[in-house]
Amino acid sequence: MTNKTEQLHSPTQQKNLLYRWISTIVVVILLIWAFVGVPAFEIKEQSGTIMRSILDGLIHPDWSYVYIPEGEDLLRGLLETFAIAVISTFLSAIFCIPFAFIAAKNMVKFKPVSSVSKFILSVIRVFPEIVMAIIFIKAVGPGSFSGVLALGIHSIGMMGKLFAEDLENLDLSPTESLVASGANSIKTLMFAVVPQILPSYISLVLYRFELNLRSASILGLIGAGGIGTPLIFALQTRTWDRVGIILIGLIIMVAVIDIISGKIRKKLV
């Protein structure tokens, strides 16, 4: 009994208890501060009418907007969004490879080079896609090209980091065996590294494509091309039936891509 009491009142136990109390107090203070800063919930007089108009438009979408032969329609917007996601993912899947190999510590003998590459990838990831899109819209003008650049560069940072981590977790015993048998660097890479990393790399590319597809639809809201551009126009003009059909098209496209991508990843695993 005395030993248990001494353990409970030991300096280590007292220090841990003090840390817990301090952490709890800090969390409570942060929660109180966050809720105090939230503005009071207020329902305007016309809120009910506006909500009924929105729901009515979503329930009764504008099916005539699906295909318009002589102008902009839903299918063209979805196709442009899909193209932005495909091109940006394709470019980032290629350009992330050298960054990942340089960033992986087990692939580079000179460690400062690996650290610099990781720092560059971190800097790229700091900027959200929407911030990059705004920058490129100012630089090259509004349209799908700015969306491709924004998503492509941001994806290089994300895919490069994850791919570098996969490379660092490689089993290097096949590589050592090939080097011992006299194989050069290219053969070692092709027969020892690529077979191990290819399934996870393809899975990573597919997952990034799904994210880019969602992001491409959002970037159109600020003028970076895709279905987001007619969506923001419909929202601004309160054409809720058109908003409804655009959202239905987005849901169907994303769901189909998720199903196909999921089946491909299962086969790879």
C-alpha cells in the first residue's frame, strides 16, 4: 500500500498530472474563445422564401441544359472539368518522379540535396489550389489553362512527398543483390525498384486524379475553367433549376470516377 502511494506521489506522476491539467485548461479556453467569436445565429425574414426557391430548383432541375447544340451546356462543362483533372494529374505524375527520387534519403547519397528537395515540395504544398489558381489567372488569364497549372503544380508537391515516403520504405535487398551481381544503375532501377513501387505509384496517381477532379469543379468558381464557371453564374443569377442540374451532373461524374478508380486500386493491391 505504501509503495502504491509513493508511486502516485512520485515527481514523474505529479508532473504528468500537471501537464494533463494544463492541457485540459488550455483546450477549454480555446473552445470558449472560439465559440465567443462565432456571430449570433440569425434568421432573416426572407430566409424561408429563399430556401423554398432553392429546394424547388434543386428538385426540378433544368434538363434542357444537359445538351445545347449551339452553345455552352452541362456536358461541355463536365468534359472540360474532366480534361483539366486528367491533364494536371498527368503532368504532375511525370514531374513528381524526379523530385521524389531526389527527396528520398535512401536514393541520394548527398543528404543536403534530399533536404532541399523536401523543402521545395513542402513550399509547393503550402499554397492551396485556389490561391495558385488566382495567381495564374492574373498571370495567364482566366480559363482552363490556369486551372491546369494550379492543380498540376500543387499535385507535384503532394505526390512528390508521398512518393518519396514510399521510396524510403522500399526493401533494398533486391537492389543490393543486383549490384553485387554486376548490374548497372538502370537495370537495378528497372528490376529492383520499379516492380516494388509501381503499384503504389499508380494507386497514388488515381487517388490524386479523384482529388483533382473535385478541385477542378471548384476552381471554375473563380474563373479557372470547368463546370464551376456556369455554376457560379447560375448562383449569382439565382437560376436554381440550373444549379440543380449542374450539381446532379457533378455527383454522377464523381461517383462514376470513384467506382472505376476504386476497382483499379483493388486489382493493384
